[in-house]
Amino acid sequence: MRELTYGMCWSVKRDLSAPSLDEALTPFRDEVERSGITEDELDALVEQAREARFHERKNTSV
């Protein structure tokens, strides 16, 4: 029982100390804003990277 309690406390402490998604994305958002890239350009870059990764994984899984 003591091990379970310790594990639960550790898990809760870890979760509470982790940054939120909003906090984790702040540096990325700031960089995008500074870059002057448009939303459409960012969407295209993300889609291009996603497709490249998809094809990369598809070609290496054979």
C-alpha cells in the first residue's frame, strides 16, 4: 500500500510540475510571430513536413 501511495504522489507531483500545452508552445508561437510568416504559409509548411514524414516512414517500413 505504501508503494502505491508513493507512486500516486509522484505521478501527481510530476503532472503538476509539467508545463501546460500553452506554456510549451509559447516559444514556437513567439518565433512564428517574429518570422512574419502568414497563417497560410505556416499551414503549407506543416503540411509539407507532415507529408515528407509520412513518405519517409512508408519507405522505411518495407
